[in-house]
Amino acid sequence: MTLRSNLLVVPWPVQRTSSYLLPLLLLLLLHAWRGSCHPQCLDYKPPFEPHRPLVFCKEYSKFGCCDLEQDEEVSTRFYTVMDFFDYSGFTACGKFIRSILCQECSPYAAHLFDAEDANTPMRVLPGLCRDYCSDYWHQCRYTLSLALEVLGGTEDRGAFCDFLELKDKQYCYPNVLSNAELNANLGSVREDSEGCLELCLQEVANGLRNPVAMIHANDGSHRFFVAEQLGYVWVYLANGSRVDRPFLNLTQAVLTSPWAGDERGFLCIALHPSFTTVRKAYVYYSVSVKKQEKIRVSEFTLSTHDVNQLDHASERTILEVAEPASNHNGGQLLFGEDGFLYIFIGDGGLDLGINNNPFLAEPNAMPEIYAYGVRNMWRCSVDRGDTATGRGRGRLFCGDVGQNKYEEVDLVVKGGNYGWRAKEGFSCYDRKLCKNSTLDDILPIFAYPHKLGKSVTGGYIYRGCQMPNLNGLYIFGDFMSGRLMSLKENTTTGEWHYNEICMGKDQTCRFPKLINSYYKYIISFAEDEAGELYFLATGTPSASARAGVIYKITDPSK
């Protein structure tokens, strides 16, 4: 079976007694959780958009540091505190106490509590602006005597407000919420002087041998499966630990070698979209059959006694395709929103859509072909769609490796001709073919020259909740240059605009678990069950070198 240039698809007043005020004080002052960027939360993480709107600290429903559970905790503390007040006290002081408690949910919580530096003690009250502090003092000072005693102050407004004053006055509450300088970039990723988007990373796992793929089961377990080119697939649990026994071990069957650049091997794994019930996994790997090199797509069934292991005896071969070269073997498997299995085979790639084939009317066409004219698509993904509107859901994005001059990113549609070998990126490759009036090719959404990189690695449209500034951004990379890149769609014109991604400076990424460097060779990108993004890279591009690392992408600007 010979396949060329195609894509396959298979299916939170009245003083009573000090004994009462002490717990009140403790509840009010000491319950903030510890943590820290610009903006930044008290747990050293960036603000986010909660999955569900907040009920108590509503002003931070769109962007802040609390999820609904934390919001409920703040609410509980507020009503516990207000039990110590009569009606007049509640009316006079309630709004102040509520606002102070809710600063734990502010996107600037780390600054309000002086928590940016993990080596210095955190404030017990958020920093208040002078006017606001004076108002608080005038209306509620008779409730503060014990507080001032505990804080080492005196019953003096100036001393009290001096205590609550921040060194960096631009972050004081409530002015921080209306500070034009601080809030101008909320909702956008921080950029350096050259317009490069500044992000940070977290190292999730290391010691892997050319990690080529990472997927999740979408079953609520939040575990993920990582495939090594050598033929192992490992299970990582939600706590970050790795299960001792591999999910799958095909090392005896997989054809690969230790030399750098060998593109053969175990290349991808996909789980059935109804994996919890259907319990099927699909794999894509290189084999040698009677001295003939092929790629094989097989189906495995989950073990009946271990949810973290496949039944190795259950292999059923779905497809074998002759691939005589050690490169351009394609290597992507994924399920589309339509429930079909898409298989991408190299030079140039193949989408087999057995039950969704646009070429059924062509007498000599393979019945499985879905799209064609692609060269060597390396890493494709399906857009989850905007979480609010659903826009974009189901779109299929692919990085297609070029020949001599250009790399490209394609938006794949049924029946599409993507131009190879007539075109490379937007440019003619074969002039004779390029002039063919019947070419009717679909241009890439983006192409870049080899001065930026020579081997595109397709990525994902970000649809998670931890980095709202990145929503709708297509993040991808280049294997050879190690460059991280992004595309943003103009939804009015349909055009895609490019921004390079760079690592934040030391000051930006200096908090616990954040790093600002990574291994150069970007092999693949991944999405976890919550929609957060990762990429897999290595320092040595060899199937035998334990130099592979999984990085989680983090935006420190929000």
C-alpha cells in the first residue's frame, strides 16, 4: 500500500469582650493563605478565571485568585466575624470587612499582602490606601483596640494607617483596582521591548527518552500518558508520580535506533473518546515486516485487572503502510469532534476518514482519504472551542514540516488540498505544478522561513482556565531552533497574527517551581484534562538518551 500527500480519518459595631474579639481578630487577620507575580496570587501562581462565577467576592469572578470553594471559605469567615457585631456595627463595618477579606481573591493579592518575596514575612492585613484606611478608622475604630494591641500599635489613626501602608503605594487597596498603569495589560500577555510574549514554565517530569506524545484519559482521574520513542507508554498520576509498570511496552516490536534524527519509532497514542466505557487505545509505530519498513496503527484493549495497563495480547492491527525512509513517517493519531480516528502519515501525510471521505466519487481514490497535499504533518490538535461561546470547537490544526524554505501551520478541512508538492508554505515549490489551474489548494494560516526554524512542531489552541490572557492563542514551536511561537486570530478578518514566545526574566519567573529555560528540541505539545498546555522537549534528540522533559506553560502576567 503506497500513500502520498494525504490525511487519513478512521473512525469573605459592638465590642463584646476581648475573649470574643481574639478569635474574631484571628479570623480576620490571619487566615490568608500564603503564596505570590504581577499580578499574582498568594499561592505563587498567576490569577485565573474560575470555572464558575464567585458568589461572595463577585468582583473577582472574571479574573482573580479564588475558585468557588475558596470564595465560600471567605464568605464563611466573614459571617463568623460579623456574628460579633450588632446591626449598627454590621451596617457600619460590614462593607469594610468584606472588602478586606476579599483581597485574598484579588489578582494583586501577592502585592497587597507583601507576599512577592517568599523569604519575607507576609502581612496580616492587606495594604490599604490612606483615604480608605482613614474612613475605616473613623467608622470602625472602636472595634480595633485589641487589633492594635496585637499589632503593636497605638490607638492613633496615623499609626494604624502607617502600619497598613505599603512601600509600593500603587498596589494599595482600593486604588489598585483603578490604577491605569497596572491594569492596562490585564487580559493580555506581558511582552518584552521587542513584542515577545513573556511566559514561564514548570517542570513536570524528566528523564524521558524522546517523549513524543502526552495525552489524558478525560475520565476525571487527571492522569496522563506519556509515550517514549523507544516504545514505552507511562502513566503519570495527578500527584505527579509515575506508575512503576508501563501502560504499554512495545520495545520489542518498535523499529527505531539511537542515532539522532531517526524519525522511526513509537510515535503516538490516542484513547477512544469514550475510553471509560469502550476501553480502547490506538497506537502508531514503526515496524519491520519481512525486511520491509512500515508504519503500523493498532488497537489495544485496557486490561481487565489494571486500569493503568493495556492488555498486551489484545493488539489488533488496523493499518500498515510501507515507509521505506527513516524520516517523514508522519506520526499523529487523534479523534475529532466527529468521533472518527484521524491518522497522519508522512510524505506527505495522510488523513484516513473511512466514514467521512470526500473522494468517494473518485473511482481510483482510496476510500479512507480525508484531505491531501500535505508533506509531513508533525503534531496536530483539535480545538476545544471558546469556553463561553463554543466558537472554534472542532477545528483541526496541524504543523506541516517543509522542504527547503518554509514551515507552515494548516487548518485542515475535509477535502482540502494543502498544495504539496506544488507549494511550500505560500511559495511555489514546483513551478509547473504551481501554475496548474486545477490546483485549488488551501493556503496555510501561517508560514515561516527557515531563519526562524526548520522543523515545525504543531501545538494547541489554549482553552484552559489558569491563563485567561492566553485564551484563543495557538501555541506551537520548532524542533530545530527551539523557538516557541503563537498565533492569534482576528475573528473579524480571519487572519492570524504572529508573536514569538520568550521566557520571562529571572525576576518574572523567580517564584517556587517556575523556571525560564528549557531544552531546545521541542518534540510535541500536549493538553491536560483541564485544558492547560505543556510541551515535551529533550536536550539530546535520541531514542536512547534520558534527556526528555515535560514542561507546563505558565503565564506570570495574570
